[in-house]
Amino acid sequence: MMQKLMIFQSLWAMERRHTDGYERSLDESIAMIAEAGFDGISAHYTNRADVIRLNDAIRGTGLKIEGVCFPCTVEDLRLPLALATEFPVNHIDLQPDIRLRRVEDCLPVLDGWMQLAEDAGVPVFIETHRNRMTTDLFFTLDLLEKRPDLPLLADLSHFTVAREFADPVDAETHAMIRRILRNAHAFHGRVASCEQVQIEISFPHHRPWIDLFLQWWDYGMRDWRSRTASNAELVFTCELGPQPYAITGRDGNDTTDRWAEALLLRQMLRDLWAGM
């Protein structure tokens, strides 16, 4: 078997939040994702009834699941892991919903989560995300100094906008991002600028930022391939979120079709992978 790129679509990204008031049902969203040929979905794994409903909805589609959770304590991870054991996932995306100021105070929490994950036999990856333990690039790098094998889920958009990287990005910043990527076991994908967490990838004037993210993702994918088994599967989730992530116009609606842009992003990633 060969290594494989698996591209998921975020259910959160399927929300329209349009002024016409229409929202797709879960079944409609799942049908769109499956018919478009995505490999899986990203969805919350924090409520048993919702997880049962989700698994009913994807039955027969072949779609896999990235389960997302937001624990504040070590114990908070037990329910998502129990759900993931009963309703299998590819992995758990853990957004560490705790904002401790000292690295040393974070370590027992991280160690507790990793021990629970090992005991449950479920892969758990810590997402790099604003307003979480990993909100700051420097702080996250300090965490990696103490826990160099900490498995991350890399969403680089948060670091880009949070630290307001200068354009062009300098060599020191590239080196720090590459350090994050060497611990990445999965990815969340959107393109940010130094001022916006999610910019429109179909706008030609955003091409420099797109190229920057493609450069980072290329490095991250290549590094992942160099350290994983020959039959490993890499999950990359398209996560073009609704407003206020999506930039809106005067009418209160998205400036672009985020679904069309998700398909465009998927093709960019497939092209990257094929060129390796």
C-alpha cells in the first residue's frame, strides 16, 4: 500500500449563515460532501445524541470522521474518547480550551490527555488554535521544547493572524512554522493573511498568501511522509468557516461561495500531493 492523502470537509464550514435564513439540514450537507467525493467530515464529538445522529447520517457513504472536542480539563476528554470508541473516528482533534500562562502548568494537562488517548487506543492531536492553550506560536514552541513528541493538528491560519506576520515572511518565522509542522499529524486548511484569519482564495490579489500557505503545507506533507509508515493516511480538513471567519459584504453575506472555494482548495492540495 502507498501513503494516501485523505481530504475531509468541515461540517461547521457547511453552515451558510445567509440573510435569506436558509440552512442546510445535516442530511443535505452529508449528501453534498459525499457526492463531491470527499473522504470524510470533521464534526463535534461532545454530545452523545449528536454523535448518534451524525453516524446515522453518514451510514453507507463511506465517509470517515474527525471528531472535534474542546476540553478544559483532563477529565473532559473522557466523553469524546468514549464516543470515539463506540462510534469510531479517524482521530480526535483536541482544541485545548484552557489558557494557562505558564508552560509548566500546561504539562500535566497535556500528559493527562495523552495518557487517556493511549489507554483508549484513539489518536488524539492537539490543534494549534487561537484562544486556546496553543494560541501563541512562541508559547507552543516552548511546549514542544518540553514535550517534543506532542502530536499536533496544524492550523497555521491562527498563528499567521495572531502574530501578524510581516510580508514577506522572514526566515526566522519560516523556521518556527517548520518546527510546528514537524509535529503535525493532520491539518486544517484555510488561507489567512497577517490581518484576516480567512481570506478568499479565489481572489487573484490574494495569491501571495495562497502561495505562502502552499509552501508551508508542502513542507508539512513532505515531512509527514518522511516519518510515517508506507501505508499511512494523512487527513487534511478543508475548514473555510462561515462568518465571522468568512469576510462579508455590505449585504451581510459571504463575498464568495465557500463551497466552491473548498473544492478549489482540495484541488490545490491534491496537486501538491501529486507533485511529491
